[in-house]
Amino acid sequence: MHSNQYAITEVKQIINAGGQIVKEYTINTLFTDSRRINNPAEGLFFALSGRRNGHEFVAEAYAAGVRNFVVEYGPEFNLPEANFLIVDDPLAAMQALAAYHRSRFDLQVIGITGSNGKTIVKEWLYQLLAADKNIVRNPKSYNSQIGVPLSVWQINGRNDLGIFEAGISTINEMDKLEAIIKPQVGVLTHIGTAHDEGFKDRREKMLEKLQLFRHCEKLIYNYDQLLNFQADIKARETFTWSRKMNQADLYVFSETVIAKSYYLRAQYQKREIECLIPFADEASVENAIICWATMLALGYSPVEADKRIERLAPVSMRLELKTGVNNCSVIDDSYNSDLQSLEIALNFLGQQNQHQKKTLILSDIYQSGLQQDELYRQVANLISSKKVDKFVGVGEALMAYEHFFNVAEQHFFKDTAAMLQQLRQLNFKEETILIKGSRSFEFERISRALAQKAHETILEINLNTLLSNLNFYKSKIEPGVKVMAMVKAFSYGSGTFEVANMLQYNKVDYLAVAYIDEGVSLRQAGINLPVIVLNPEASAFDKVIEYKLEPAIYSFGLLDDFVGYALDRNISNYPVHLKIDTGMHRLGFENHEIETLCDMLEQNRYVRIQSVFSHLAASEASKHDGFTQTQIKRFEKAFKEIEKTLGYKVIKHLCNTAGIIRWPSAHYDMVRLGIGLYGVDSAVSIKETDLQPIASLKTSIAQVKKIKGGDTISYGRSGKLKKDGKIATVRIGYADGYLRAFGNGIGKMLVKGTLVPTVGNITMDMCMLDVSGLDVREGDEVIVFDEQHQRIEELARQIGTIPYEILTNVSQRVKRVYFYE
């Protein structure tokens, strides 16, 4: 039976590498991230180059136990017992190794691509076909140039079906993924606008995607979508579906909403068939039709396909981080469980530093493709390597293999009900809890029990988008330029340790807060990055020292106070940052004070200047470019005098978010990333696809009322409908941060895909919307702002303010929920 174990000498031959083998090892795990090392003794680390150079993390991976590396060049230091396989391109080498591994297995493979729906279709096909097949698939949405080889590497001899999705963003990418996946069956999902910017036109994008299917025996696609590409289809056979054209193999001619399901009737092989989809939104309906067509194309009977599709369950590809009871943090991944997604979830658990204790609640794992003893031995080793402190196993299989586990505190239950009965005895308190379960275990019951009950108005924070925004700005700076991330004001309303953990894990260089207590909160949550306090108070210098915070010094009085404090306590060379006022006229030493400042710093042993910085007043506005240039000149004059006095170099930083984009010549040693990190930048076009808001504010309808035309609504009787209609009262008011200025039709919210205006004055806890003509009911979701339908910038425009104010006004009583894929 084939496995994915290879001798390192064999790997060297497969990828055609140079270098010397100093010791023989067996390889069965591939690594591309030194922070995510599991089973290092049998691992192979690929030093990939991207925004970060993987060669810089070879020593870190070696320290974690890895002894085999694929590199472009050897390390500058000696690492005994390490094998270095030298290649021109480590990514191409990893892809070649994965392609070789794929070639050793004779299994059916379905390849999926498109603009939207790839992951959902993949996961639904897994649900639909798992009863008959032992399936291997991409974990989560691992569909990139790196994700696909890591996914294909999972294939083992027990698998008889692979389902792999492939995602591309520009030309000349798909041929590499096709060579790795080698699908016999192709599935094309919806083609939309995603990644249009990577192609000269839509035709070029479509042709690139079709490369995945060039050797397919069968291609399943929307007949309407490829009308102009018939000559470009290389598959030997096609199976088409359509909601418009009766020429398709599956022609859906009738669609009816029944309760919250969607009833379809179609023509197939000259007869009428039917299908009930347990969803009603447009995206889910289209994805389900694709799955329906795929099952029919694979030979399933219409009756069997209908029966299975009716039982489709929602797919959540995101981890959800939320506040739990007893000062816990809860990571909810309660809808799927497999070995690969468990590792991803445990990596996210490892990023959390707000509590020392880390807990895993795990159900039995189904459809792994492994024998149970091997599966749970691997699970136990994985949990051990991730340093879990408390383990709760739920399911008869986990109970049977309890002896594999060696966690300081561990508990086992036969089912979810048994665990819930003992919930109080498990004493969850001040710990980070990962809930990871197969759907049949209904772990959402555990999540509800452990999550803190809260206001139904929710601010959703997408941590993947935060990371994407961070990488967008990193791509705008030269290598070696540091990044200071602004997390003051509750991270612009987005959270404290939740955001800081992500930034720390992704190696920003500094964090910045406004006040000392904000820095203290970060330290108490386990954040160990350097933290600058921009507005320190002399009365709390003891907290600065205790929590190793670095104060910004902006006046002679503050400098005297800190030096005096250090003198009294025999503190020397404490790191501080000097703020220069170059024209903002808020805080900082002015130009005429620099000479005196230098006199005070000369031979001052109590402080060491870490950085000198200033702030641009109008970096985003071209009409003020002359003034910005003046600020830059003043700043350069100041820091040169200061460095000359000190006799050593300091970090210089001037650019804020807009300055990073518009003033690359002023990046110096570090840039300060503020509102752009959260997806808003006035120097970037709102259509800039690489930058997206990270937050969505959502609420729900509390009540729907029929209102006669002319009747008054809300305080002061200021609201009226011109004719008979309906209003929806929603659970958000000015105490939540939805300001009174949005009242009386100025503000709008999204209900059932339609922007509807406010009616009357905004009240403290509620407001009213005109929903006349819409089919709405109590409990329906209402979107205040998000990244697609109504961005923060639009809300700011509605009331004549700036996006900063919209974000920071969202009150603390609004529940924050963090998503990570």
C-alpha cells in the first residue's frame, strides 16, 4: 500500500536537488511555516520566498527539531545533522514532489475551480459522496500554489476519491496546479469578478481556469457560462446544466421557495426529475445545482441524488473566536472535524496568549482514510506537540483509545449529552477553549453553553482580512523597513488581544497604544512585542516599568519627570521614543527646541532613545503636498541633530497609513500602520481589491409593524411614512454607537438585500427602518455596514464624519466575534 513516506535521498532525486545528505531520514510531513511545526523528526521544510524570505526561518525550524530543508542556498551558520537540498526554486520543488506523490496513486480525482463557490462545492461533494468513497480533499480552502501541493500530499493508499479545488489570481498558474491534481473529472463553479485585476480581460481568466481540465475525461459546467468557449474545452466528455437553456443535460425549468428550502424541477434524459435544496439564498442554490449535476454525471440516480442533497448541511470554513463564560475565550469550530483542519485549528489556538491554559474539546473523527488506531495515535501526537493543557474527548472511539493521550488534565465522555451533564464539574475558567467536532455530535450545544450571552447586535471581525491588509502594506515597503501597528482605542474599535495576537503571530515589529492602561491590558493578555505608549502619564510610570512599556516623550516636562523617576529608582538606559512636532501642532518638541533637547540628552544615562518620530498632518491630500514636504525636511533636520548628539543611530518613523502609499521616500526605518490595517485608507481607491474593511456590524429585527400613512414614529414624532407601509424595529441605537445623526432617513441599513432608510429619531437601544414592500419577519438579519454592500466610508459620508469615528463609536456592549479561516 502506497504511503507518503520517502527517504530523504529519494526526495533529493525526485526534486533534482543538489547538496549533501549528511544523515538519512524518513520524510512524511511538509512544512512551509516555522511557526507550525508538527512531527519535526520526519518533516521537510521548504524555504519559500514571498513577502518573507523563508531562509530567514531555517534556524527557527531547526530549533523546533526539523533536520531536512529545501533551500536556494545554504545557511550562513553551521547546523549539524541537517540536510540541505539546494534547488533553484523551493516552491517548484514542493510542487514537483507533490506531483510525483499524486502519480503513485490510482484514484479518481475531481478538480474544481471557478471564481466563487469552490470550497462550498468541494465540501458538499464530500458530504454527498463520503458514504461510498474514502475521500481526500483540501483542508479548508487550501487551493493556492502552496495549498494544493500540501493538500495532494495527504493522499494515501486507502483513498479511492480525491476532491481538490484550485484557485488562481493571474496567468501561468493553473498549469502548475493541473500537473499536481491531474483530475479526471472537472467541475467549474460560478465565474465572477474575483481576481479580474490579474488578467487583461474575462476571456483570458476563463482560458486560464480551463487549463485545469485539459486532460479531463469529463467536465461539468454551466452551459450558459461557456457558450463562447466551446472550442477551448479539451475534456473528452461534458455534462452541462442550465437554468435558462433546455439544450443542457440538466435543464432546471422550475424553482419554488418552500419554507426555507428551494424546490427544483428539471429535465434530465428526457424525463422530469426533482430536487429539494435545504437553502434559499442564491449562492447556495447555484452551488447545490452544481453538486446535483456532478452526482448525475457520476452515475447516481436522480432519486438518490435528491435524497442526499436534501440532507446537505451548512459549511462553515471559519473559526469563530468569541468571549466565553468565566473569563474564557471560545474558539468555535463545531461543524467539521478531520486531522488536517484539527491541525489548523490547533495552530490558531496556539496563537492565543490571553490565557495561559489552552483547552481542546474534540469529538470522534470520521472519514479520515486511516485505521482508527493510527488515526488516534496521530491525533494524540498532534495534541501533545501543540502543548494542550486540558483535553476533553467526546465519542466512543476516543474513549477506546484513551490510553494514547497524555495531557495533564483529560476527560472522556461517550457523547455530547454526557459531557454537557458534567459541564460544571469540568470547571472551565480563564482558559482558551477550542471546540472541534464532527457535525453529528452537535457541538453547537457546547458552544452555546460556554459562550457568554450577549446583545444580539454583533461586530464581526475578519482576522484573515486583517492579515491581508497587513500584507498589502508590507508589499508597499522595502525589505528591512519595520512596521508599527496602531492598536490604540481598542484597536480602532476592533478589539484588544484578539487583534494583537494576530499581529504578534505575523511578526509586526511594534505595537502602539495611546495610554498606559491599554499597554498594560496587552501585557496581561500575553503580548510580548515592544509596545510604545504615545501619551503616557507621569503618575503611572510605575506601570510603564512593571509591564516593560516604552513611553513617547514629547515635552521637556515629561522628559524631566521620567528622568527623575529613573534616577530615584536607579534605572538606566530605559527605551523611550522622541516625538517631534513638524507642523501638526498637537504634541512634540518643536524645531526651536531641538538644540535644548540635544543638550538634555547628551550623556544622559537614564534613557536610551529607541526612535525619533513625527506625524504627517495631511499625507493623504495632494493639495497639501507642499506642506508635507516641509514636514519631511523639518523631521530630517531634527533627527540628524539628535543622532549626532547621541552618537548612535535610532529608528526613524514619519509615515502614517496614507503616507505609506503616497510618500514612499519618507518610509525611513519604520512606518506606522493605523486605519489601513482595518481596511480604510483615503489614499487608496475604494475599488482597491487588495484592501478590505475587516469589520461588519450586524443586528436583527425585534418587531415588524404595519403603519398607516401619516402616523408618527419615534421620539419627537419626527418620523412618518407618506403612505401605508411597514417599519422594522432593529436592535441598535446610539448607546451601541449608531449615532442620532443617522435618524430620519439619513442612515440606511441592508435588509434582505435592499438598502432601507431609518424612520424617525434613533433611540438609545433601538431604531426603526422603513421596510415597506419587503418580506421581512422578526429575527431577520440587518447589516449596518460591511465590506460589500455598505462600507464604513459610506456611513461616514451620510453624517459628514470620518471612518475612524464610525469604527471607534461602536460601543463595548456590542459583542465582538472574530473569524479566522
